[in-house]
Amino acid sequence: MAPLVYLCVRPQQDAAHAEYASFRDAMRLDETGLERWDLVRDALPDDAFTRWRGFVVGGSPYNVTDPESTKTDAQRRLEHALAAIARAAAEGRTAALFTCYGIGVATRTLGGEVTRGYPEDTGPTAVTVTADGSRDPLFGSLADAFTALTAHKEGTQRLPEGAVLLAGNDACPVQAYRVGDRLYATQFHPEPTGTAFTERMAIYRDDGYFDARDYDRIASRVLAASLTEPPRILRAFARAF
């Protein structure tokens, strides 16, 4: 059986290596079960949809809502590749799970709207599963409310047509959705442990997600958070696809 693949969309290699390890650990897969492809540096291969049975997209300091004039060639190229994957998954031709930055690409590609109106501070946030989410194959076994980790500057204003809202909260109403039965998207990060997230925070401490002087305070909140439910989404995705 073809493996799944983690698509790296982070220019920072140390953050990307750690994120890949977090996805592998959360999904309980080794490097043969979850391969890695760096979309920042390499184009999506022509045989991507036969080489891999599904795609997992990580986070990035990029934003879909960045003005086109400010986007690098690498960002434009990888967004084009992610859009192709989103369309294929929505049509049932592959499986894909888009997280954080990835949800923005999927939303925009499939006709939804992304805005800077729903940012969330770096750290733990409360997420509530919707009634539709409680019946979903991946989200249905989760607790009705759980804690997840976020750090983003944009969010979904309007869902793509036909999308099913799976989870949300007051700060960012669209925390997760599904299109068809093979495309999932989460605004929160489902993969990191608290320790891994604080290490990622250290890499991005000067990138405007939080005041660098608040690192220790935020890190203590992250390390104290119970993060039992988000990794279960990834394990269910790995089993299903």
C-alpha cells in the first residue's frame, strides 16, 4: 500500500523537521508509513497522487491573505500545489488533512473566504465539537469539548460550499471542517505535544505571533495544557486512509 506523506510548507528547516516528527509520533507511523516532501524547495511530483495515498499539510509562517505582491515564488508555487491537492481530495480522488496555514489554502481553493478577522493568540484554546462533528468518523469519538494549540493570523470567514463544520469556538468559529469524506481541515495544530510546541514557539518568537517577552508565561500555559484529543484525529485519519 502506498504511504501517506507530510508536506512541509515551512521555510525554517528546524521547525519543519520537528513538525514532521510530531506528525509521525501523533499518527504512530514510522518514516515508511509517513514520508516527507518539502514543497518550499521542490515542486509536487507528477506522480504524487499515485505515489502517496493521502496528504498531511503542516503549518507555516505564510498566510493565504498575504498580498500577492509580497508572496515569494516558493509560496505561490506551493499554494498552487496545495490547491491541486484540495481539489482532488474534495472530489474523492485522494485523502488530505490540512492544518493551520493549510486550512486557508483549502478554504480559498474551494470557494470559501479567508480573513484576518479571526486570529488566535499563541497557546491553548478551547474547541467545541459540533453536532455534525459528533457524527463524523474522525471527530465523533472525541470529547465534546477539548483543548488544542493555536497560533495564527487568519481564519475562515465563510466555509466552502458543501463543507461540514466539525468544530469551532468563539474566537475563531471555524476550527475544523470536512468536504466530502476525504478532505479534512483544522485551524488548530493537532500534532504537537506541549514541549514540541514551546520549541516551535522559540523559533518563531520574533515573528509577531506573540510578544517575545511573554515567551515564558505562554510556554508555561502550553506545558500545563491537556492535549489528549487532537492527536486522536491524526490517528483516526491514518487508520481511515
